[in-house]
Amino acid sequence: MAQFSNPVLPGSHPDPSVCRVGPDYYLVTSTFEYFPGLPVFHSRDLVHWQQAGHVLDRPSQLPLQGVRASGGLYAPTIRHHDGVFYVVCTLVHGTRESGNFVVTATDPAGAWSEPHWLPEAAGFDPSLFFDDDGRAWWTATREIRDGRNEIYLREFDPGSLSLVGDEHVVFRGAVQPSLWLEAPHLYKVDDRYVLVCAEGGTDFEHSVVVATADEVTGPYRGSRLNPVLTHRHLGRAHPIAATGHADLVRTQHGQWYAVLLATRPHGGYFDNLGRETFLVPVSWEEGGPVFSPGTGRVEAAYPVPDLPAHPWPEPAETDDFDAPELGPEWMFLRTPEEVFWSLTDRPGHLRLRPRPEPMTAAVTPSLVLRRQQHQDFHASCSLEFSPAEPGEAAGLVLRQNEDHHVRLLLGAGREVTLVCRVAGKDEVLARTTLPSGAVRLGLEASGQSCQAWVAAGSEAWRPLGAPFDGRVLSTQIAGGFTGVHIGLFATGSTGGAWADFDSFTYRTLTGIAGE
């Protein structure tokens, strides 16, 4: 029997939520401080996913200015009812807007509405449930104290996009004292209401817990089998960890599946890729869901769902920047308030205007990024840049946050510098000088061993410096909720030389740079 491999969305795709409309499945994930926000993925078979767009792709929709690393957009939910798609989400630590909001669209690829903010909705991790009696319900979690949360329920009016009626506290956790009860999703299965939540925090102790009720407002009773899914008993050497934050979907043929987040630590208990989206079969016994029947844990491979296979074209390894707009895989750091990039000024190149905004502050530098999606990877760019003043530089970066990142930049005097920033302190790992003309810059990881590469023009790659430890970019050392992002960066005074990137390549590592 044909099988699929997990994760189905590798790289930093945390907090997945899914819905089905006929034979089509749509999925959204968190994006935190990155813009555009909340990618929308489309699938016909639950295994192959293609990005259709973003929910929040206009600056007016997403005020991320000044948001700290791992602030921003947390835990969206996508639902469909009567021809309308709804996404609810929380903007955390916003400097202009914060809190819960809802947006709508009739086409999940967009355009989506402006956010309708819900100041009456406390907490975070909101979800929507449309009951078969025509009523709709909002669920979310809120902190009581010291990581102890409660799930509350309130009726949602789709016409006014507001909460109405009385509030009901429906669940305070399965394992007492419960910590970080969150990610509530409500379903109705065989005339019973099923509440699926996450518990234990979104790292090693993460889990899925379930409660059920005969009435939507409760009382809800925790399952005797809680937690119904966790990997915390498997140890930190297990290849898949931190399983939780599940959302369920029923196929048109009656099968059930869950999308959920998990991590893939490597080089010890260190994960650089962030929390990724996994797919798990689900069955039902005695009114409750059974995740991964037969094993009770998230596996690296499963038999494919009973759906017609629908693969999408594989993305090209190299972006030659021939399109008039950046592809959907590219993002900015926070919401740009000015245009510092162009694909038309010099066709076939991504032109970045150097600006003084640094990577070390909660600002929007001249930086475009995409996710690291493999433990072993090669990333490289071809760059034309003639810095005229000290401080002007451009090149390739690996970013976890402001205090943990790697910069491989061409600067004044044609000097290429490799800098590793850990805990807010820069360390120069290597330097070299290249002749005038185009240069190629590369960064690779084989497990947690990273290597920088440089080349002048079409010359052969040569290593720059010794291998360095990639674990400094892991969540366990750098903190936060995101994975590593790979970026093209330009810095300097406004009005200086432009940085022209002729191409960018990202692929699974199979050999040395350039092979």
C-alpha cells in the first residue's frame, strides 16, 4: 500500500488548522512576526499541499510594526459555512493592535476582509464551531494564573461577526494541575460534542486531551484515556517530539484525520526547523477520537488516505527572480512600511535597497526570507553588489531571532564576513576578500554542522572558515516559537548602492556546495 511521509508541511508551520469543502481541503498555520501572515494551503488528498495565498497580505490587515520575535500571529483556525470562509486568530504583543479578530472570504485564495477586532473576546487560540441547528460558537483559552488556563465558550453571530449571549467556562484541563491548556477545537460526532485541546505547553510535554458533552455548553467530561496523544513518555531521543495542537477533519468518504504540530530534533534535543505540520489517521471508539490507531504515536509514515492522489508541481530549487512578484514562500520581517525591493527595476534580479534598519532590533530591515525545511540543506545566492561606504553590506542570512542568527555578507573592500550572533553578541568566524564582479554565497547544514561557502563569478566553491555549530539557532538555545528562516539581506545608508540578487537556490543537501 502506498504511504506518505510526515511532516506534510516541513519547516516552521505550527498550529495547523484544517477544513474541508467538498473534495478540497484548506489549511492555515501561524506566522508570528512574519509578513504576509497566515499562509493558506490547498490539498485534494491531505498529503500534497500547495500554497494558495495568505490570509493577511495587505499592510492594512496586519500591523506587525515593533512586534517582538515570536510575537505576532498565534494559532489561527479556518472554518467554512454557507459559502463563507472564516479565519479567527490572535495578534499577540502588537504595538498598534492586539487581541482576537476574525476575517472572512468567499475564496480562500483571497482577497480576505479587513480584520474585525473582538475586544470582548479574551484570551488566545480562538476557534469556531458551526452547529447543525444553525448556531455558531466561539471557543478560546485564557490564563487564570501561572500557566493554568481555562477554555470558555460563547455564541458567535456570523452576521455581525461578534460574540453574543452568556459565556460558559467548559474545561480546565485533564492532568491536574493543568498547565497551558490551549488550542480548543469543538466538533459534533454522533450527536455528542467533542472538545479537543492541547495541554502541557508546546515543547517536550505537549499533548492532546479530549472532553465530551451531551450539550454544547456542557458539562464536559475529560476522557479517561487523557492524554489521548503525547510523545513525552518516549524520551528526548525519539525522532518526533512535542506532538499536540490537533485539528480534526472528516473526508468525503468518512475517514477522519488530524493535522497537528510536532518537532524533529536532531543533534541531540535541538530543533532548528521549528514546529511542523504532521498528518495522523484518527478512528472513533466509545465517543472519543483515537489518534494513530494501533501505535498511539505520530509516525514518520502512514498509508495514504482513501482519496485520489493529487500531487502538485514540485517547486523549483532555484528562484531566478524572473516573475513580476515574489513567490508565496517569501516573507518579510514584520510589516513593511516602505518598498525596499523590486523585481522590475532590473528584470531577472531581486533588487534590495540597503537601509540602516538592522537585523538586531524589532524593525523591518531590507530582508526577504523563506523557511528552512530540511535538517540537511544547501542555500546559496548569486549577488552583484558594489558597496561604496563602510557599513554597506549584502548577502545571505540564517535567522532565528534578533539575538540568534548568522550573517554571510559582502561588504566594503569586497570583504566577505561570516558572523554568528548568539545571545545578542556578534562573533566574526571568518573573513575573505573577493575580486570585483558577481559573487556566490552559500550556507549549508549537515545535521547541526554548518559550513559557509564563497565563490567569485563562476569559479568553484570554496569553504569560508571552519564548520560551526548550528544548535545556536535551535529553539532550545535561542528560545521562541519559530524555526530558522533563510534570507537575503542588504544594509547600509539610504541612497547607497543597490544589491542585485540574480538567483537564490534552496535544496536538500546531497553533496558539497554547487554539486
